[in-house]
Amino acid sequence: MQKWKYIKNFIDEENKDKLIREDYTYIVDAIDSVSSKLSLIITAHEKNVKIISAMGMGNKLDPTQIEVSDISKTSVCPLAKTIRKQLRANGINHLKVVYSRELPNRFDKSEEYRRTTASISFVPSVCGLIIASQIVRDLIDEF
């Protein structure tokens, strides 16, 4: 039995069932694309596979503001708001997420940079450590 599987594919509606199997214990979602993120989350939900999803870490500087929450309780995160709305439309009201309570910083408000959601190196890595910690605690709680 394989203990873990790293999938480096771009998930979409066509390959989601091939990539996501019912025998997975836990899925970590660290996808930036909204459509792929939704496809992964919805498929995991349909197959009853636990999933934890990283929300937007772009334009954040304070890793102490990162926390684990249900998506229904998130605030200030534009990505979480978009995902929450789409999940509700698909009948999904709960999802374990890691998000930041920090308001996104806007360093350059010019039109050229409006779509840029840069992240500083230590913020996404802290998010990843929090995800790993949460998964370990969830798995321990199962036993």
C-alpha cells in the first residue's frame, strides 16, 4: 500500500476521476487556479476523501495571521470568498482551509499591478507547515 502520492498534474473535469481515488486518506490542495481548485475539492467531497485547502497567501506579510478554519468562517480572503460561493452553489457548505486573517497589502495600486498577487517566501511555507501539522493531528485523532 502506498503511503503518499505526489501528483504533479493540472486537474480538470476530464482527468479528476482518474487522479482522485476513494482510497486516499487525505488530500492537500495547494492549487492557485480557481477552476482546478474547485474541481479537486468537489471531487474529494464526492468521493468522501478528507481535504484541506490552502487559500490565498499573496500580498501577505504576517505569518502569525494564518489559521485553520472552516471556509464558512473565513474573512478578508478574496480566494476563500470565491471558493465559498462556488461550493455553496454545488451543495458544499464546509471545507477545512488554511487562510490568513491579514488584509491583503496593496503596495502598488497602479493598473499594471492590480492582478499581481505576489507572495513573500516565508508566508506560503508557514501555510504549508500549518497544513502538515493539521493533517498529523487529524490522523492521530482517528486512532
